[in-house]
Amino acid sequence: MASRKRRNTILIVIAAVVVLAVLGGSRCRRGGRSTEVQVSVVRNGRLEQRAAGTGRLEGLTRVEISAATMGLIDTIAVSEGDNVARGDLLLRLETSEASASVDETEAAIYSATVAWTSAKRLRDRMESLYDAGLASDEELLSAREAQSTAWASVLRARASSEMALDALSKTEYTSPIDGIVTALNVEAGEMAVVGTMNNPGTVLLTVEDMSTLLVRVTMVESEVVDVSPGMRAEITLDALPDTTFEGTVTGVGLASTTTSLTSGDVAEYEVTVELMNPDSRLRSGMSASVEIITAEKDSCLYLPVQCVVPRPDPADSTRDVDMVLLVEAGKVRPVPVTTGIVGVMDIEVLGVQDGDSVVSGPLEALRDLGDGEAVTTGGRGRGGRRGPGN
């Protein structure tokens, strides 16, 4: 009898151990369903939205002076880097041939004028004879035609003279603006070549008004739509990477600079940015990177961009809305948010509170976690960054 009671006691103990083991395993399995995530904290601070592009530095006005007539370069009156005023002599071509043409056309004008004067006298005499009945209609008509032909010769000679004078004027090049000679591409004794439809002519030199410096920035269509004149900009030059120059947008192109677009190509537009604080180290043609501040807020709630994901709308499962996964007491709660300006790595959000913790990764958790699911914070992601670097 005692032996039977002992066996029953052992069986009860074993059963209790099994039940406890099962319950413990069950708790372990429920605990195993907890997902490890990284979290970021909602911050309140300054946020900037920027559009970026690249371009080259140049003066306010840039004039490339090309050869207007073929000729040997005789005199160069300036050097690269010289300051010049409007009308100052830059260079002169050899003028002997052009001067000879002017002299020849002036002689042609004199000869044609003498011939016209003689034809006019003959016409006047023939008209007198015709009035006296001593000349025929044909003789009078012939005299008048001779005078008209002589006058046409005078006009041709005058036109040739104007062309010769124009050719002579094109042997001398003066500065069209006040500025600096930023490029001198020829030397005395070289031949200046006139451009044709397929071959560009000789660019003799370049004069730029460097009193104001510009960067002509190329921007893609998705960014240029947010840019308008008057916006602030920050410019960095490849030659001076540690210096940031302030700028202002002065113009936004309306037509694409991309000559031909095929499927998949992105249209690009030119944006002009004026430097506000240039210095003597800057040179025309330097490569520049520009960031234009298209929107800014001194105080707003923001999060890292990756925290905001599209998820099905609880009120309408057929559409997605922007949401964040709010972490509360070890569980997540999807919260719809409204987004605002976008910084480099952060985005403005409405619908959460300053200091809230939200899931920032991994991607599978952001996409798959449901309302009320348990999470553990295996790592803490960064909060939104403060300051104008956004």
C-alpha cells in the first residue's frame, strides 16, 4: 500500500514537471516572437531642404572676341589679366591690304563721279537740242540712259568703299565692356581665321566683367522645380574645398539645356547663382558645387527619412499613407504622419511628439510589423540631426 502511494506521488511530481516545462516552453516561444529593431527619437529643431547642382565660375558678362576677318595678327596691346575699359585697343591685324582696298575704292568713286558728271552735261545739252528741234527722241533717251548708268556706277563704287572701310575696321579690335582679359589665345604673327558654318573661327581673346561672379549651375528637372530667384545658396569650389561662399539665385532657366532627349533621359536646366563674398583667389572657369536652400524652418519636428514608410490606410485599405511605427512599452503602434520639407537625411513630420521613439530599421520590420507586436530595441538609431547641415 505504501509502495502504491509512493508511485502515485512520483507520477504526480513528473506530471507537474512536464506541465511546468510545457508552460515554460510556451512562455519562451511567446518571448521569441519579439522582434529586434533599431529606434530613433523625434527631434525638434532647424531643418533645411536643398537642391544641388554643379557648374563653373564666370564673370557677370563674358565676351569671346572672334576673328571677323582673315589676317595676320600685327599688334597685341594687352596681356592676360589686364584691366581694360570699354573702347580700349586689344589687338590689331596687319592693315596694308585693307588700306589698299580703301584707297582703290575711293579712286573708283572719283572716277565714277567724273563719268556721271560728264553724262549729266551730255544729257543737259541733248535736252536743249531736243527743245530746239535739233535732236531726236532716240538721242535724248540715249543721253538719259547714259546718265543713269553712270549714277549706278557711282553707287557701286560707294558700296565697295563702305565694304572696304568695314574690312579695315575689322582689323582693329577694342574692348566691348569694362573688364579683365581672362584669356589671350593668340600671339603676334599668327593668322586669324574666320569661322564657317562647320568650323569655328579663331577666338582671339576673352574679356569678362569680374566685378560680379556667377556660377551657372546645371540642375535636373526634379530639383529645379523648387528653385526660384532670391533663394540663398552655398557654393564650394574644387580648388578651395575648405571655403564656403554665400550666393543668391538670380535666374532660373525656362528651357532645357539638354539638346535631345531619348527615353529615360532627364532634362536639365541652367540656374544662375551670384556670389555674395568673392575674393581674389577666384578665377573664371573654376569648377563649383552649389547647394540652394529651397525651404527652411527654424523649429519643426523631424526624423530620419527611413523612419517614414508607406503602409495601408486603416480607414481605406486600397491606398497607402505615410506612417511611422511608434514604440510604446515594448510594442509598436503604426501612426499616420504628414510629411513636410526634406533635408539631406531627415524629414519633417506631423503626427508625433518631440521625444517619441519610432522604429528606424531594419527594413523588414518597418514593412511587416503589425499593431501591438512586441519589439526589443537592439540598437538605437540616430535622432534627426540639428542645425543647418540638414
